[in-house]
Amino acid sequence: VSTQSTWDEEDYPKLTIKGDVDAEILFVPILLENILYELFKNTIRSVHECHPINKPDIVVKICAGDEIALIISDRAGGIPFNIQDSVWGYGFSTCVPSGFDVTDYKVNFRSGEETDSTLQFAGYGFGLPMARQFIRYLGGELKLHSMPGYATETFLYFGDITKANIALNCRSR
């Protein structure tokens, strides 16, 4: 996320990773990258907005067994109860211009570099619903549990990709 932002290093909260840090997973790399990028982008933005100074750590817990789950915990003020269901709707965004410049998050989806064809990546309300669709498509689940005024925990469960009901478009040559 930091390579896609104009923030300085001290603007970012510390990331603490706990649990089964050596866990391995079979997954589609581009989808995993998109899912994690979206989750961390939202979490970092929330922490930055709620705590401009003395940012609390973002804690990632990796739980590995037969399957893998991640829990991303922040203390970024949570999501108000009255909009918690709305975050899954396409086009819904909590990204507000005051105190946050959405142009900080731009990415060229082909090269990862800023160019004239760079697309704004925050504020349109498609990232979180798409991340959930990607993970569900591959047999997993994405859930948010939030305590308004305090924190949000994001649960990312990776199902067994070998058992996922994936529709493939195969052409004979």
C-alpha cells in the first residue's frame, strides 16, 4: 500500500504480525494481492483518520491448521452500526475528502506505477465488495466485526482452493 501513496513513512501505523507466520497457502496470487491490498488500504486509512498522531498498531493474526484464516485488528474507531451492512454494497464509500486525499491512492492496474492512465483506487465503494466476491469465489469468506467508537476486526478465511467450485473457461486449441 505504501508504494501507492504519497504519505511519509511516519504516517503509517505499525503492522504487527502474530501467529503462524510461516504458514503457506495455495491461492491465486493476483486475487490474494488485490484482497489484501484492499483490506490493508481501508485499515490504514481508518487508523490514519482516527489517530493522526500516536497511531495504534494494526495487528494481523495468522491462524493455520487444515485451512488458514487471517484476523486484521485495528483500533480505528470502528464502523457505526447504522452503516455496517452498507459497506458490502457496491458504490458505498466512507472515504471523505476532508482530512484525506483520495488521490493518495492511485494505481495503474497493469504496471503498478503512476501514469496518465492511473485510476483512483479509493472512494468508489467497489474494493471491499469485490474482495469479498474474490474470496467467496475461491471457497473462502470475508467478514467484518466492528465496535463503533473503538475498533474493527476483519476475518479473512481461506477455504481449500482445491475444493472450490470454480467455473473455468477452457478452450481447446
